[in-house]
Amino acid sequence: MNQEFKRLSKTELEFMKVIWDNPDGILSESIFQNFKQARTTQSNVLRTLVQKGCAEVVKEGLHTRYFPKLSQEEYEEL
């Protein structure tokens, strides 16, 4: 994690908590079921989490799986 890391917004943190609860990865469809925002908004939040270095994404055919790139404890220490 670089020193220019920016803290997550409230919404980003909520999405990250779902990802942290699934350390072996979680499909985007499963993440989407936890939130009421428009699908486009949800996709943008997930993309931001990847850009910020908190999560990584793996394409599995037609599906997208998200994995935590840092633990919740590591994030809280930033």
C-alpha cells in the first residue's frame, strides 16, 4: 500500500466489509444483493476499490470475483 492511499468513503467501506467477510472471494452478483444502489453505482464503487488497492478482481468466465487485497486490520492501521 503506497503512502498516498486515501481513506475509503462510507459507501466504499460498506462494500469492503462485504468483501472482507469473504476472504476466499465473492462474486459481484452476491455483493450487489447487499446494497440498494443502482447496478452502475455499485460497479463504480467496486472499480474504485480495485483502483485504490483494497480489492483485486478475477474474471471467471461471465462472472467477476472480488478478493480483499488487504485485511480490515491493515486498513485500520493506515
